[in-house]
Amino acid sequence: MQIEFKSKDQNWQEESTTYWFELTGDDFGTGCEFEADIFGVCESGGKSRILDCDGCPMTVGDRVEIAAKRHCVVTDDMRAE
């Protein structure tokens, strides 16, 4: 699996930050295949959720959401940028 951190968007009004990642490859736990698919991790109020490429929250427990959550990991360095 290739994971590339693309960018970070901050929404000051909603007090949230979204970190965008590109996934390419296979997730063996779920069987999902990705081809340069974009996902976001939105952090707000100490919670996080996975977003699709359009910025819409994904269904928790869906196999694509599970795979994206496994690979799209926000680090302290990303938060500090």
C-alpha cells in the first residue's frame, strides 16, 4: 500500500482540520483496492472521522472506511505544520 499525505485544510469557523491522503494499492484486511483514491481525516473536538474525496463523512464500519482509517494516520508533525 502506498500512502501519500497530500495537504491539510483548516476550517476555523467549525474548529476542524482535515488531512488529505492518497491511497494506492491493496488493503489485505478488507480486500479493498485503491487507485490514487483520496480520503480525508477530519479532526474536531478531540474526535476524528474519515471523509471521502468530496469531503462527506463515510459510513463507520464500512470496509472502505475501515481500510482508509487503517492507512490514513495523522502524525504530530502533520498537526504542527
